[in-house]
Amino acid sequence: MRIAAAAFLFLSIIIFPSCGLQTATRDNLKSQSEIYASRISFGWGNLDCFQLRGNVRLQGSNLVARGPFVLWGSAQDNMLRGDFYGPDGRPVLSMNGDSTGILIYMPQDDYAVFMPGGLQTGSGTISTDDLIYLIRTGFPMLLESWMITEGAHIGNRTIEWSFTVPDSTEYMHLAMHSGDLFPSVCVWDSGRFEITASSPHDEYRAWPWKWILSINSNSVNIELTDINASAIPWEGIWEMIVPIPVDTLDSSALWQPAWNIPHR
């Protein structure tokens, strides 16, 4: 339960709205997927260090809590560092991520857990660099734009992508609605996230702005209030001291595209 709540509060960081209605023909949806892949590739290529601020609301069967958060990220160095605070201003959850995995510390519960490789989601793991990419783009895997376009399945008013874990029957499905700036929902066996609004920027500078993460009977609502895409980190910002023993989870395989990617 604590691991699920931790994964929540943390993976909690994204969202967007629709940009205008259009006729949802297959050609329009195909064009939308190509523009989306090109746009997020541009945004990622121009991203270095960033700082996000916002508010989080956690609701469970016996719990309702809300408070602010600050999240730092470095796309070039593959690092994340965040703190989530309760209404009393005290840290509820702190996290630190790099290429080795993600460490989550809940000081009020005297609990810490390390997830090797990245954030464990269902039967698979979203690597730290994929997670940073997800926060920026709404897409859960760092791929070249032509690979994203290659995997797009055109449905009825939606564009869909599927992901899988080796030696597992579980799939993760991502859907983007006609006219939207970012994908709207991603679903796996034990949970889902939704992006319900985008930041007030033009489409090339927009970020997912509001997120809803649901796992079992718990949900996390995240809304950004400020984006600094050219933040300058101070010395020691990426460090996190955990004064208690850390539980280390068993490794799980990384999520992978469920479509064939041809060699180029």
C-alpha cells in the first residue's frame, strides 16, 4: 500500500486539454499523430534542466490530503528530484531518480523504497529517462518521432499506441483523442493516468498541465502552477539523504513498444 501511494504521489506529474474540434477522418488522425510526434521531438530536443511547481491532491479509501510540490528534472543528465508537501508544510514524499532507478522516501512514515531501473508500473518498469520524457510530452517512452508515428494505430476518433513487457501478458495502452495536444489516457492492468489540460503556451511550448493518476482505490490529482524550462539548479539539488534503511524491490523488465520497429 505504501509502495502504491509512493508510486502515485511521484508518478503524479502531467496533463493537457483539447485544441479545437476537427473532422476525425483517418487521414486527419494520421496527420495529427505525425504532427504530435514531430512537436514533442522538437520540445524534447530543446529541453535541458526544468523545474515544475504545482499542487497535488491524494484521495484514497481512508485518506484525503493535498499540498504543493516542486519537481526538478534534467533531460540531459537523466535525473529527477522532487518534494511533495502536506497541508502543514512538512514533506510527505521526497524522490530522487537517475539511470540506476528511483528512490522514494516518506519521512512521516519512516519508510523508503528503491525501484531499480525506474518507476515500476504494473508488471513493468518505466525507466527514468522515459519518465522524464513522459512528464514533458505525455508519451511514456523515449523514441524517435518516426518510431512513434510507425506505432500509431488509427481508431474511431482516437490514435492509439500499445506497449508490452517481455514474458508477460500485460499491455499498456495509450490513447489520444481527435484534436488533442497530448494523449488523454494511458491504461494498464492495475491503474491508469489521464491528462486533462495543457499549459497555456503555444503547441510547441505546451506541457501536460493537469494529471489524474488512479491505482486500485486511490487517485492523485496533479495541477501545475508554474513551469521553468530554463531552470538553473543549485549545488546539491540532486542529492537526497535518507536516514533509514531502504527497501529494494525486485527488478522488473522495461516496458517496450508492442509494434515492430523496422531498421533504418
